[in-house]
Amino acid sequence: MGVNESDGPPFWGLDEVAFRFLELHETRAHALGGRLMRDLGDAVLLYSPRDREPFFNRLAAVRWPEDEDAFDRRLAEAIALFAGLDRRPHIWTPSAFGRPADLPARLAGRGFRDTASGYFMVLVHPPAAGRAPAEPDGRPVTPDPTVPPDVSLERIDGGPGVTVRPETLREISWVLASSFGVDPDELAAVEAETAAAFGSAAFHVCLVRSGRTAVAIAKRYTFDGATYLSSIGTVPGQRGRGLASLVTEAVIRDGLAESPGDVYLGVHAHNDRAIELYRRAGMEIVGGRTRDLLLA
């Protein structure tokens, strides 16, 4: 189901069925690269067999009973599930249509602590669809004439049997690490995860180059009629040039060109600059805040 601007906030035309589809779609995107997803019916589990990082070990799309006793039984089952996986109980609360309505407060009262909050944003003002053109030699042309003339885009598309050059994987890992403050010791893990994700035709990376140097990035996951965007960032020293806007608009257009369905992303609640950037690109917040809750 597509979004409809005329329906207005807070849900922008998404009903509960469509919203839950996007919650599962996002989890499936994060499962690329060797992780596992399990739809439990009233929640969805993301589990990483090799990585204990809570981000990759969580429950989302929670629809649990309103009744206190039934809720506590379901929570106990979820905690036992995490114990069996040797992972810390971690729950993402939905920004819309979650149940019970006071889910974050109930979890806080049962020992979970809020480590972060965010918003779910969906495209409601689509730009003209289509990938940016390329020169005859295949070099991409920057679609925005206001950016500096040395700036260009490079798309790297995944798929079965796709082999990405080691130097390109190192560039991607370096831009991600620099943009998001990843510990240098984690570079090898980021590179391995990215290489594994490129085995899927759903996975795409757009690199922005200034001259020959990669300086900004966005990931795109397009499958089953929807596009999830993530890891939109610019390396320090290159910020303030409009490169994040450029790459965001590029992956939106690329996603719509491949599949004319919903385009969406998640953003930290306190990242005002990113929220404004995504709004300028045609996206709006759906529902309220999500909560990132870990059992203390």
C-alpha cells in the first residue's frame, strides 16, 4: 500500500497492515549479511549468530496483549527466548500501531532502560523517478547542478555471484566508519558484513566522490515493492556541502525507479539536521517516537 499525502499526519495513509509490512521489511533488510529473522506473529526477531551487538539482536513490531497478566506472560516468554540465544533482551517499540499503547512505559516499569529514541519516516512527496544519467564511458553524472563540479555518484549494486572489488569494499567501510564514528577495530567486520550483503540483489550502495575520494554514502534495500534507506552519512571535513542531500535524493530516485512502492527510513530523534534534510527530500514522520529498550 502506498502512502497518501492527503490523509495527513500522523500515519500518511499507512494502515496497520501496511505499517507492519514495513517493520518486517526493515528487519529483513537488516538480516542481510548473515543474520536471521523470525516472524513470531506478535513480534519479529532479528538475531545475529556471530555479533552480540544489541542493534542486531532485538524484537520489533511488537503487538502484545493489553491485559497485564497476559502481557507479563508474553514478556517472560520473550526474555526466555533471548536467554536461549545468549543475548540481552532488547525491544524496539513501534512508532505506530504498537500494542499495548503504553508499551514503552510498561517495559520501563519492568527493568528495561531507554538507550535511544527515533522516528520512522516515509516518502510522501516523491520526486521525479529515475536514476541519474551517465556519461558514455559509464561515469555517473551528478543530478544536482548546484553541487561542485568535482562531485559524482557511483552506484554499486548487489546480486547473486556479484564480486565487489576489495578496494571498493575498503572504501565503503572507511566512509561508514568515518561518518558514524565506528571503532577502527571494527573495520574488518564492517567490510565482511558489506561483502555478504552484496550477495543479494536487494542491496545497493551509492557513494559520493569528491574527485577520486569517496566522501559520502547511502545504503538502499529495494525488494518486495518497498525501499529501505540506511547509513546515510558524510565523512568529517566534507560536511556542509550538500552531499548528504545529494546522496539521499539519489537513492530515493533509484529506489522508485526500481520499484514504485514505499520508501522509508529511521532517524535518531535528536538528529534535527538529518530530520530536516529528509523532510526536504519529501519524507515525513509516521506516528510518534520509537524507543530502543534494553533490559538493565
